[in-house]
Amino acid sequence: MTIDSHCHLSQEDYEISVHQVIETAQNSGVNCVMGVACEAKDWNELIELLKKEKNVYGAIGLHPEYANYSYDEDLKKLVGLFKKNPKLLAVGEMGLDYHEAPNTVEAQKDLFVKQVKIAHNLNKPIMVHTRDAEDDTIRILKHAYDKNLLFHQGVIHCFTGTERLAKETLAMGFYISASGVITFKSAQALRDVFKNIPLNRLLVETDAPWLAPTPFRGKKNQPAYVQKTLEKLAEIKGMSIQEMEKITDNNFKRLYLGSEK
């Protein structure tokens, strides 16, 4: 089976029902998806979905763009939700985004650090978002790593960074997730980075409803389209789609489910 390791499943993001989105993915061979809710108002919606959909798991957290308000109460709520919902497998997405929210840099750092600590206390991996903030992302993660706060590691999701970011985070045990961006004509430099990422650290995702892969660019993304990213990643690595599918599925299971089949 193919796994979409990161997609957003809020009903407001789709013209059809989320159940239909998941059903379409399953009919396309995507048998498991990781739904992500990174705004507090969306957490309960995702949790209710997890109760209804068998092969959907979840991650909740606070995206850096929501660092512009008092978030401590929401972080307390987040901890409680994890304790009640075993299908929540990771904290995130969290991180730094100096492109979208350049005016909240210090608050973003604080929110990031607090969520890393929460994930450690919950024994959960983290999903990291980083955009135009590589130096601070590496610094914060390295500090946490040195303090033994990254025992459960995590993933740099929708990776669009440099060779340096890949090397630094791989050295700390992180996984690297490829999105539809690797299929873009303009993304040769990114494809070159993925050539050097070890097979046992690769995941694939859609980040739906955004970043639809070629040939679906311009359309709303959906988990079914992760197959196109898988195909491109297999091409980059010079192997069959079936081989890459097995590798990324096993990596997902190892990171989030503590198993490998």
C-alpha cells in the first residue's frame, strides 16, 4: 500500500466530503493517510474523523503562523487530547516560518521549543515545518537533541530545504518527507538533494490540499495524488515504484507505529 504521511483533512478545504477524499485515495491505492490539524480550532474535527475512518491516523499541533496569540492554554488542551486519543501519533506540524510570519519570530521560537518539549513528554515524534528559517530551525533542534529531547525524532515535512538542512537533521535521526514539489519542473536543485538522502529516512506526502504534483498543478491537491510523488521519488533513486512504496511504507511504520513489516 501507499501511505500519504501528511495531509490536511478539514472539510472547509474541500468541495467534496472528506470521506469521499479518503475513499478516492483508497481507490487509488493509498490505503493509509496521516491527517494533520495545526490550528486549535481544527483539532476536534480531526479527532472525530479518526473515530470514523479506519486507516486514518492523526497529528495535532500549532503551526508557526499561529504564534501571534496567547497559546499556552491551547498547548495544555493539546496534551489532554493526546492522552485520550491513541490514533494521534505525532505532534505538529510545528516549527518556524519567517516567510509567512516575519513579525513573530521570537514567539515562533518559543512556540516551537514548547511543542518539542511536549512531544518529548508524550513520547511522540514531531512534524517540523521550516521556511526561510533554516539556521534557527537547526539551532533549536540541535539544542533539543543535545538535551535528549528528541528521542522519538520526527520528520522535516514537505522538505524544500538545502543539502545542509538535510544533513544536519538526518544526523539527529530525522526523516525527510518529499511532497509534490519534487515533481515541479523548477525543482531540480531539490531533486538533487533527495538523491543523497538515505532510503531508510524517506517519506512521501501530499500536504493536501496544497502543492498538487505535476500533472495536477493548479488543482486542489488530495491524498490520492501522493502516487505521483512516489513515482518521481522512485525515478530520482533509480528504482521501481513498488520498491519505493515498500521503503516509504516501512519508514512510516517505523517512525509512527514502532513497527516494520
